[in-house]
Amino acid sequence: MSLNFLKDKAILVTGGTGSFGKNFVKYLLENSQAKKIIIFSRDEFKQSQMQAEIKDDRIRFFLGDVRDLPRLQRAFHGVDIVVHAAALKQVPTLEYNPFEAVKTNILGSQNVAEAAIDQSVKKVLLISTDKAVQPINLYGSTKLCAEKLFINSNLYSADKTLFSCVRYGNVVGSRGSIVEFLLKNKDVRKVSITDERMTRFWISLEQSFKLVLFALENMGGGEIFVPRIPSMKLIDLFDALAPKSAREIIGIRPGEKLHEVLLTEQESRHTLSLGNYYVILPENEKIFAVKDRFKKILKKSEKLSLNFCYASDTNKDWLVKEQLAAIVKQLKKT
């Protein structure tokens, strides 16, 4: 993938010290000619660790919280592209701390949108999740709100600032994930499984980077980009990473689904298939002037079949143990 469109651009990543943010910044430094890359996060310790690890004159660090609009205004000054990855993400924790989830994931996203418009940022991209689709937990509900805020922020910006989203499933090896736990605890004697039927979408970090960069290059403002990624049964994941461990079935936890959905039947009516991605266009064609705004995408894409639904249990692409092992092997090198 050519990254010429990032040449001489100033890029800011909110949540830049998180699993995605940190590795995405490394990817940009290695593969692009971006002029400046700004890490915006509230964790001073992780920033100090990142400063010690990454030595590059193009990188900058801003301490701040997306809840703080004036700080975002200052950080976004002179920035061309914002990737909004900052979020509270732990499902059980947010069920018991709902006000905090709303302040960061919803109000924080609104602040990012307002600061971007005020500072004339050209492109702003939200990192979303399959849990935002038909949500049953607070985390998913806040990310659904964030998606809606970003899509409709295009109506406030007069096309001077473009807002779009990417939406994907579980990232292999992300901080706090079951994959990370199993890799760090290879000799664990017993693992807890919620339900043997449970399936999830899986994406590698590199795939998530390519999705984000594809969206940034092709966005017209108002789309949600969804990758074609494989599903895997959690029981198969444990077989691959903890084959000798005993299994304990504990049942589905509050706020969990048996299967996840990346694209609903309702959304498929205004979704296009574009190579390795699905592109969900805004449903209100007149307000968004869809035929004009998305000419580039409309020329290269195809409509989906009637009643199409992209769910982890009916997905045609499945991740086998050998493929997971290859991803994990690559993960250990990073």
C-alpha cells in the first residue's frame, strides 16, 4: 500500500499509547513520510516508556484527556489528520462505571469532533468496534453513539473537515486480551471458557493499520469501513494456544454476546463491497448527497445481496489454528 498521501502531513493519534496507537505510530514512522506524528494520551508513564523506546525526530507527545476540549483545541492546531483511538474498553469495568464510559467514549468523541472542526483538521477517523453493532452492553452503546456523532459531524463542517469510522473485531494480542494472557501464561493449568459455541471476529494489528490507512486515503466523509476478516470459535483458540490446559465452562458474562456482528441486514441496504472491505454509506442519501460525495467509491464497488448480514457465526471465512499460530509468531517479533 502506497502511503504517498501522508507525505508532509501532521498526524495526531488520540489514545496514542494504547495497543493500537503505539503500534500504529511505529508503522507510520517506518512506512510513511509524514512530517510529524503526535501522541495524545493521558498516561504520562506510558508516554515516558514510548519516548525511551522510539527515537525519531518526527514524533511529539501531548499529555491530555479527550474530556478536555481546550487541550484538544491546542493539540489539534496545525494537524492534518486525526485518528481517534482513545476509549475506555473493558466491558465488565464499564458496566460498573457507566458515567466514566459516557464521559470518555461519548463526550470525549464529541470534543474531538468539535476541536477538529474549529482547528480545520482535514480528516478525522474514529476507531470503532463490532460491539457497537446492536449493542447489549454499555461499552458497545457508547461506541455506537461515537459512530453517530462522527458520521453526522460532517453536517457541521461544510466539507472542510471530513469524518469517517472504521469498525472491526478483536485484535490478536491487544493489551488485556485473552491472546495476550495465554501468551504470557503458557503453563496455565486451567482456563475459563464462557460458552463453547462462542465465536468472534479476529484481526491482526497489521490488518487494522491497513484498514485505517485505506479509510484515510479513500474517505469522502460519512462512511464506516468494515474489513473482511475471519471468525474463530473461542474453543479453537484455546486449543491452539493452551492445548494442555483444563477447561472450565463458566457461562456468558453480563454484557457478552454469543456471536458478534460487524454489519447488520439494515445497514447492508446502503453498504457497498469494495475489495477487502465493506463500506457503509450514510443512510440519508439526500442530506449527504451520496452520489456526489462518494463518486470514487461508487465507481469501484458492488452492492450487497438482499438481507446480507455479516456475523461471526455465519462468516464464510474461518481462522484455523495454523493461521492463528502464524499471526502470533509475527506478533512476537514486534
